[in-house]
Amino acid sequence: MKRNLYNLGKRALITALIPAAFCVSAQAQDENELKDLLQMDLESMLDLKSVGRGDVGGFGYRLSENQSESVIHGYTTNEFFHYQKDGKPSSFDNHYYNVLLGSNIGSNVVAEIQLEYEHGGKDIDARYAQLDYKFNDAFVIRTGKFLTPINTFNEYLYPEYINKAISRPYINREITPSAWGEVGIQARGKVAASEELDVFYSAFVVNGLEGNEGSGIRGLRGNMQDKNARDKAVGGRLGAAISGLEFGAGVYNGKYTADGQQNLFIGAFDAVYNTERMSIWGEYNMANMQAGDTTINRNGATILFSYLVTDRIEPVLRYDFINLDSGNLDDDRARIYIGANYNFSNTMSFKVGYEIVNSKGTNPADNVLSFQLALGM
């Protein structure tokens, strides 16, 4: 027992000292800027502690009188789906009405939360609630619940006012599930290797996915507090951007069962190329999931092409497939998405899409005609 406590304490000390070493290095570089940020004068501190006796407002109002600059944004999507498959009814869906709240303290501290109101209020959650401290461009510490940074789609592309298609690729639902948030600590940053080349990275330690042996990865999300296995998951992403092209690779690795015995490894590779009118994005995902004495191997890929033929009209073509190694041939699917978007602005569009779905089993194709209005505000 003592030896276990000693080993646990040693790992905790090492984990604490690594970011501390980076902090010391960064502080030596930006000493004056950090002093200006951290040395609040006595009068301001006394004002902050005051609750405004006999005055208007509360804690939030007191903070607004100091260094904080608050922001509020959000996005909404309204959709209609018509399914070809018999027995599945067509339906309207107020898919999202999400609120983004944040606060900036100087140029170094940024706090942000995304509150999710999904399917007309059926699901209410916080997708992420994170706090960033920026020492410099090359070193940022992020804590809280953050979107897992192992691919471009999960961290940057999934909101509907950004995503070119109405639906999300199979791999971004079932291997690297979109809106996948984890609680932990992350180091991230970017370095200008030359005038045109930027290199960026992220590395994280989190509670990790958790659930039943051999279950779907999407259903493993939501382990906000470790109450069973104490093992933590680790991962990160390394990428680069040059002349409109961005590419990167990310990994995730950790125990996923409550007994801490079975391991899950996920790898993601993606690339994006943008010009003034054209966008090409592709991604490949793979996962190795231990289940008893066997390993479940899952993989899939997607590629999307869009082009602005006018300032408003944008045709979209996407192909994606997934293999889930489940033993059910209907789970292995391929799909062609053909769509067109009318862009009212950079953050508002009306989309029409038709999906041609094929499985390796015997079920009829579940083709879908869909419409979506998406607005970022």
C-alpha cells in the first residue's frame, strides 16, 4: 500500500513539474508582460472582493468593473429529414441552439463555455468549459473540459455553420465522435518555422473514455469524473500549415473499461486545402479496441470537395465509409453525399443534401433527403 502511494505521489510530482518547467522558461522570455498581468494593485483587489453593498449587480457585475471583457455568441440549426427507408418517419428537428459564453482577461487569459440545447431541449449539456493561459504563441496551458484535439473536425469544423455538409461523416460519429469533450489538462501552441510554414501541436492528459467492453466509441463519452479505473488517457496532435494546406496526425490511448483492463487506441490523419473559392478536406481514422482476448479493429475515411461557383452558391460532394468489425455487415457502410449551399453570409447558409447509402448487408439502402438552415451569431 505504501509503495503504491509512493508511486502515485511520484507520478503526480512529475506531472506537475513538467508544465512548471515550461512555465519558468516562458516566464523568462515574457517577464515584463507577465508582471503587468499578475500584479493587480491593492485598490483593484479590494474592489474585486467587494460585493457591492447597497449597489446594483452581483459577482458578475463586480468582475465586469475590473479586467474582464465578456463575450456572448452562439449558433443554431433547423433541419428537415426525409428517409427513403420504410418505417422511418420524416421529421423537422431544431437540432441545436447553442450558446457560447467567454471572458478575456488581458491578452493572456481566455475562458469559454459552450452550452448545448439540442433537439428542442431534449438534451442540455456543456460541450466544453475551458480556461486557457497563454505564456506565448508556442506554449498555452488549457484546463477544464475541452474538445479532444486529435483531428481537425472535432476541434475546428463540426459546427453546422462551418461544416459544408448537413450530416457528419461516419468516422466523426463512431470513431472520433464529434463534440467529444474530455476533462483534464492540455499543452498546445504553434511555432512559425518560416514565413510561410507554421507548426502546431497539442498534448493532453484526461480522465478518458469509459464504458462496457467492446461497445461503440461514441457511447463511451461522458466520463467527467473518474469513479472506477484511476488510469488516465493520453494523446495529442502534431501538424503543419503552409500556403493554404494544413495536415496533421493525432493519437489517443487509454484504458476504457471500468476495471481498467481493456485498452483503446485511436489514430487520426487529416488534411485540408483551401483557396478563395475551393475547399478540399479528407480524414482517415482507425481504432484498436481490446475486448477480452480479441481486438476489434475499426477504420474509415472521408473526403469532401466544395466550390463557390458564385459568391453565394456552393455545390458540395462528399464520399465516406466505415468498417466497424462488429460481425454485422449492415454496420459497414459507404455513402455519397451530393449537396448545394446558399451562403447568406460567412456564418449563415441554407443547405440541401441527398445521401446515397450502401451497406454490405441485405438491408435496403437508407437514402436521405435533407434540408438545413445554419446560423453562427
